[in-house]
Amino acid sequence: MNNNVNYGAYEAVIGLEVHAELKTKTKIFCSCKTDFGAPPNTQCCPVCAGLPGALPVLNEKVIDLAVLASLALNCEINGFCIHDRKNYFYPDLPKAYQISQLDLPVAENGYIDITSDKVEKRIGIERIHIEEDAGKLVHSEGATLIDLNRCGVPLIEIVSKPDMRTAAEAAAYLEKLRSILLFTGVSDCKMNEGSLRCDVNVSIRKKGDTGFGIRTEIKNINSVAYTAKAIDYEIKRQIELVEGGMAVERETRRYDEKKGITTLMRKKESAEDYRYFTDPDLPPFSISEERISRIRSSMPILPDERAKGFTKLFGLAEGDAKRLASSPDTADYFEAAAAMTDYPKILASLMLCELPVISADEDQALSIPHRNIADLCNLQGSGKINSSVSKSVLREMLETCENPHIIVKEKGLMQIDDPEIILSAVKKVFAENQKAISDYQNGKTAAAKSLVGRVMGATGGRANPTTVARLVEDELKKIN
Ligand code: ADP
Ligand code: MG
Ligand code: ZN
């Protein structure tokens, strides 16, 4: 940050172009497989390699998935669509054109509702079109190798309207889009495997202005966190340029994750540079009303709806419900385990607050059998163990796959409720901690907390914390 720059005088305008790989078994214009991680060039054919005379045939599943995504994103479907060629030369594109859609995409005019900074906002979607992916260049010791496996893998490109104003809104949009695509099963959305990729368009303007400024585009960012960081950096860079008396130029940039900066890739090409024209090898296609209704009727419950169900059925706070409903895996897991316990709020808190701390690997966390985590909630909810013991049992469950009843029994972790036993522990702690008591008498009220902590410690963390607090208070009163 530069102290002479008035960053607060500007606001950013942000639009996202997201590419999602569709979950089809075969490619968009041939029958080659789309499996991730296959040995290089084992999933390609003359169509993928762009050999002369090879002709593309549209995979109908691609249309079904594109329509499903479009409906989930509240778009209008175009009944009549065409394929266009986008021409450019690059070694990962053997045909020297990409089959995409320009004027008549599958769908237009949709929206996603997001929540950012506790404020709800509707972000417009300009269009959704289908296109094929390019191959991959693999750079290795002094050579660049080309893997054509990804050529012709089907994608949808989802283009937002320039409706976002902050990096946080863009992150919320991306998260929401991802969860909708996951729930519909349209894409597996693995940003680290490239099945969800994001290009970010950013411009700035003076607060209060309504026109748009010149934008830059940052290509191919591969995580939500980097997307937000790249946007923040780019906003700052543009403001400093303008405040320094210079102009933002229309260009394509890349985000350098290590340095946390964006750098110039190329001066931006415009649509004319691509010499778009209708693909003569592929007929136009129409999407019938029957087909649209059939797909609409197969629509699964989407994340917003799912979250509402969680608040209603289980009394969860809205934010917790939304987080649990953000991926089908967590939503299904929560729902199955919640059906087995009377304490769904404890379950939500274990899943949202404790499990992520214990294990960064979500798949591993969700491998705990529903029965076991539900039993743990019951033990805690019914007061048989306290919440701090519950955390350590959860950790143990993850390591040993054991049922919590067995862990609690074997380790003797049952909560101590008997006031007599607790009182004797309190008395012992008081006798051994005269200093804390005199601190308390001298007005250091925090000393009471430390006494409670010591009693908890003396009972191996097993005493009922409410009873301990009450008895410590009683004893202190007696002394005073
Ligand atoms: P292109 O084909 O050159 O990428 P598009 O018109 O398809 O251009 O727009 C791409 C993205 O840029 C969209 O997500 C749109 O919302 C966004 N966008 C358009 N104008 C601006 C602007 N001035 N500032 C920020 N984003 C913008
Ligand atoms: Mg673009
Ligand atoms: Zn092929």
C-alpha cells in the first residue's frame, strides 16, 4: 500500500468467466475417454488430433449436462444453437481452431444468489456455452511435450455479468457456482485437476461513477483463495496506475502465486482476432421443450434449498446450514448422521468446527461411520461426556475408527457429575493454590477462571464444567 494513494475513492468492477469440465464418459465430438491422469496421448483419435478428413459428431450427453447447469443457474435456454470456430494457433490445439459458440449459445440471462459479508446479492449470468478443451503442454528438461488427452474434453463456459465489486463477492460467487455444479453432478469441479478454471476480469472506477473502466483479464486461476488474492492485487495495481497519472490497458495477465502479483501475458486480443465463423462440419442443433422439461424434472435439490431444509428440520443457524449444504458430500453426511441423533446442533458444530481442525482431509473426516459420530453427539448431548472430552474422543475416532462408547469406556472418560467428588477436587485445588485465591480477593476476578481450569485438570477434564464453575464460585464466596 502506498500512503499517498486514496484507495477508498475507487470501486472495482469484476466479471468471471468460469470453465467447468463436464462429467461425461467420452469427449464432446468423438468417443475417446475423458479419464483424468491417463498416460499421455492414450485417449485420442484422428478427431482429437485434428487429422484431415476426421469429422466431429456431437455427444448428446453434453447438451443434457449444459441444459441442466443452465436451468440450475436460472438461465433461459436457446431452442436453436450453433457451433462456431474460434481460430488461433497454439501447439496444444492441433486443428488451430476451437469449436465453441459465439452468437447462439446454449443459454443466456441467468443469475446466482450469493451471500458476502452477511449481505445477499444477485449476480447476473450473461451466457453459458459449450466448447471443447485444448491439449496440455508439458514442459520438461529442455523440451516441451504435447499431451492431446484433454483435446475435445467437453466444457461449459459460464460468463458472469460484471456485477461483483469485491474479491469477497467474487469468491462467494465462485463457491456458490461450484456447489451448484457439484449438486447437479454436471462437473466434479476439481480446481486442482483443472476441471474448474477461472478467468477474472477486473476494472476500477471512481466511486459514484456508473460507466465501466478499461479491464484486464487474469487467466486460469486454480483456486478460490488465489482468485480473491489476484483480484485484490489487481485492484490495487490499477488504482496506483491511475493515481500515478497513467492509464489501465486492456491486457491479459497471469497470477504468480508465489509472489502474489499479476504479470503481463499479452496485450488483449479482441473477438475479431479470432475470425469466428460457423463450423461447417457440425449442423446447428435444437433443444426441444420436451427435452428441457425432462431435464428440469430430474433436477436434484440445490444447495440453497438444502440449507433451508437444515434450518427448518434441525434448527441450525442459517450460516451453519449453508456451510453444511455447500457440497453434496457434507450435506449427505450430515443428513444421514443427523437422523441418528437427537443433537443435530452438536453434530453441526463437530463437523464445522472440530473436524476441520483435526483433519485437513475432508474425505478422511467423512469416512467416520454415521453411527459413530451420532453416538458421540448422543454422549455429549446427554451429558455423559463434556465437550472437551468429546473433542478428544473425536480425534481418537478418526485415528482408530473405534465407536465412541468403547473409547469412553476403555479410557474412563465418563463425565463426573457427583457434586461430592467435584467438591473434594475443588477443596484440594483451593488448598494448593493460595496465591490464586489471594489474587481473587485482591480483585483479580480472572483468578476464578484459573481455579476452574485447575479443577478440570485435576479431574482429567472429566468433571461437569457447570458444576465446577458453580462450586468454585460458592467456595470463593465463603472465603470472602
Ligand atoms: P471477452 O470475450 O473479451 O472475454 P466478454 O464480453 O465475454 O469479453 O466479457 C468477459 C467478462 O468480462 C464477463 O464476465 C464480463 O462480465 C466481464 N466484463 C465486461 N466488462 C467489464 C469491465 N469493464 N470490468 C470488469 N469486467 C468486465
Ligand atoms: Mg474472455
Ligand atoms: Zn478422440
